[in-house]
Amino acid sequence: EATVRDELQSAPAITPDVQEGLRRTQVQVELAIRENRTLDAADLYTAALNAAPRWADGQFNQALLLGDLEFYPSAIRRMRMYLVLAPNASDARAARDRIYEWEAAMAANGQ
């Protein structure tokens, strides 16, 4: 988590203009998911998080999406970023448990 923390420390803050762009991304992601365009949804999150890595909700949602796609290393990294950004979130325990599940799935798949 130290490298994740270092990476996030140098990331720019989320300004109101950036916040509106993140809202746009979330709406577009939800549409892509409803239309079963899961990879498009993942790409939308990736682009937004590259520009605004401090977006905790985006990190969490991207992690879940990547986990569903069985991209476990990336899912784990995103969930760790979420936990650094929101260590006291009400779902922090569930987020950690999800990491453990993905680690077990990777081990079962020989990754």
C-alpha cells in the first residue's frame, strides 16, 4: 500500500470542473453496463481515473468491474487505491475481503 499511497499523494486534487467530468463518466459507465458493454465501461473508468486518481468511488467501482471481468491484479490495485482514499468507509471491511477473494481466485488459476 505504500506505493499506492505515494502515487496518490502526487495526484492533483479534484476540482469542481473535474467533479462534473467524473459525474459524466459515471453516467456513461452506467449506460455501458446496461447495454452489456462491460469493456467499454472499464475503459471509461480507466480514462477518468488516469486523469483523477483521487476519485475514491471510481476506484471502488472500477475494482468491482475489473474483478467481474477476472482482471484480478488490476482489480486488487484499484481496490487498494480505494482503501487508501477511504480507509474508514463503511464498506472498507468488505473491500478488503474482496481483495482476499480475488487473491484466492488468482491462486486457484495459477496466477
